Amino acid sequence: SDMSVGTTANMKLGEFKVHKTEGNARRATLMTAHGPVQTPVFMAVGTKATVKAMTPEELKDCGTQVVLGNTYHLHLRPGEKTIKKMGGLHKFMNWHGPILTDSGGFQVFSLSNLRKMSEEGVEFRSHLDGAKYFISPEKSMEIQMDLGSDIIMAFDECLQYPATDAEIEKSMALTYRWLLRSKAAMTRKESLLFGIVQGGLSLEHRLKSLEQVTSVDLPGYALGGFSVGEPIHLMHELLPNVAPKMPAHKPRYLMGVGTPTDLIIAIDAGIDMFDCVIPTRVARNGTIYTWQGKVSIKRTEYREDDSALDPECDCYTCKNYSKAYLRHLFLSGEILGSRLNTIHNIHFYMKLMEKAREAIAEGRWAQFRDDCLTRFVKKSK
Ligand SMILES: Nc1nc2c(CCNCC3CCCC3)c3[nH]c(NCCc4ccccc4)nc3cc2c(=O)[nH]1
Ligand SMILES: [Zn+2]
């Protein structure tokens, strides 16, 4: 499995070692201050210093390697200065593996009632109590460094969809200037700064932003501006024309993506890292991902169904509970229902990535890709 690619001993901080490729897909290892990350990797979203409904031990048991923190939320509550005083985010949330934090820009645009944008940064009111805040590239770096993040995202502007060519050009130019300020302000040597490529859904602008952002020497690069309301096929069509053009020996992170099908398509295009709230969010709403497609646990047909969520899954939930019981918990609004469904969905996503890593390492990625796409796009029940 993951050790088939040999040892990660004597890898330097930030080193990205590509062990095997098959087409654009690659099996690699990224070394962080909190240990190696085996890629392709799905990273669990822990917005408010917790991956909702799961303990760190359960995350580890499901194969989680990296947890995401949220600069915007943690800045508002409890504040990065408090978390720093408590020993940093790893100690605060008792997660001692790698942590990646987003830079907060995307969250400001999607959560707060924005007050005003300027060259300097973004002024906004908190979605919690309406208090006024200001985030800039410098402030975002300060917050992420105070949190003790292993992978820090540059402060960018994520354009909504649709956007005109003029809006795209203006925004990606600002994102580039903010990247230079982010790099100048990120002085924490244990942290890896990733740049973010924008450019909307336009290949021409994507390649221009790619050229600008990758002209800045950084340990990794992300694709932002996707999964922002565009028809998903547009992203599927653009990825194979953009991802392979990103630096081959640096990690490629597709932000905010996605469903199991999205992950398979993106790995095939050359993406290494992913994050999305889908597996945790839809679990709490009773939607379960399985190797036979999606299951909606509330369906009446499961009322007396004694079988596991997924006969092909070996997670704690599938080994110990029936669909009937999980349907009962969901309909009763029981907290245990959220916990058990989340454990399964996170385990499924992590197992999907583990199988993808093994398939690439063993030269059978094309077969695995096609098998997954057949399984996942089958109608859901
Ligand atoms: N800096 C930055 N972040 C982006 C993010 C946030 C990624 N998760 C961050 C975690 C850190 C903590 C919180 C999240 C994105 N998320 C999405 N789509 C999510 C779409 C989605 C929403 C709800 C359900 C399913 C899909 N597109 C994104 C684009 C950008 C971007 O350009 N720049
Ligand atoms: Zn399971």
C-alpha cells in the first residue's frame, strides 16, 4: 500500500517526490513539518478547529492525513492570538498531523456581508455579531502563522461565476499582487506557502494566471475559482488543459472539490490534493457514498433493512450497524446518526484515495478510474 513507494526518510521540508506516473495521474509524497503526505490525498475540512462530529482518533482510524482549518472562522472566534497562546492549532484541537489553512478571502466573500474591497484588502462585517474586520495578505499570513499551519494559502480573490473577461483580468491581476505580498509576509520557516491560480472558466485567462502565479517560486500551487456555481462539466473540460501545465514537481491542489466522480476525473488530469465539505456535510443530511453509488438513508425501503450501508466497506459504522438503525437515528435527529454517517463517508473518501494511490503505484490507474466512474455514475438510491 502506501509504503510500497519506499521510505520518506531524509526527505527535506517541502520536498515533493513523484514516485510513479500514469498519463497525467501521479503517486507522490509531500513532506511537511508534521510528517509526510501521501498523494493523491483528500483533506478533511475542520472549519472551526473540528471536523464536525468526529474525534481526531476517529479521523486517524479512517486514514485522514491532513485536516483543514479556516482562517476566517478562527480569526472571528476564538481568535488566532488565543489559539497561539494555547500552543497553536495542532495542540488546541489535538490533531498532530499536517494542517492546511485557507487564507480567508473565499470565506469572506461567501459568508460575511462584505463592506468593501480595496487594493489593501477586504473590510467586512462578521456574520456572527456584525463587528467590523479587515483582512489583507499580511493579516491573513499573520493569522495562519499564529495558528501554526503547515500549509498556508496565499490571500487571493475568488471570483464568482459567471464573470466577464474584464472582471476576470482585473481580479487575477489583484490576486497576483496579493500573492507577492503574501510571500513577503509569510516568514514562518516551518510553513509551506501555496500560490492560488485563478482565471475563471476561461482557458486563456487560466493559462495567463498560471504563468503569473507559477513565476513565483513556491512549494505548491492551487487551482482556485472552481466549484463556484459553474456547470461542473466546464471544470471537467478545463482541468486536463490546465493541471498538466502546472509545475510537474510541485503539488497541485484543487480547492473545494468535490464528489467522488470529481476526484477521479481530477486525479486523471494531474491533481494531487483535494478538500471539500461534501462528505461531512451530506453525511449529516443522510446521504451516504458507497462503492455502488449514493444511498439516501431516510428511504422507507431501509426501514427493516438489516444490511450495512455498504457491503464492500470495512468502516466502524458498516461493521456494527444496520441501515434500519441508521435510518432510525437520522429520522430521530440523533447526534449518533451524524457521527456514524460521517465516519462512513470520511472512511469512504479516504479509502477511495488509498485505492487510487495503489492503482497509480501499480500501473493500473486507467482500469481503476473506469471502474470507479462506472460505479459512481450508476443511478443513486
Ligand atoms: N482561497 C480559496 N479558497 C477556495 C475555496 C475554499 C476551499 N476550502 C477551504 C476549507 C477551509 C475551511 C473551510 C473550507 C473553494 N471552495 C470552493 N468550492 C466549494 C463548493 C462547495 C460548497 C459547499 C458544498 C460543496 C461544495 N471553491 C473554492 C475556491 C477557492 C478559491 O478560489 N480560493
Ligand atoms: Zn462504511
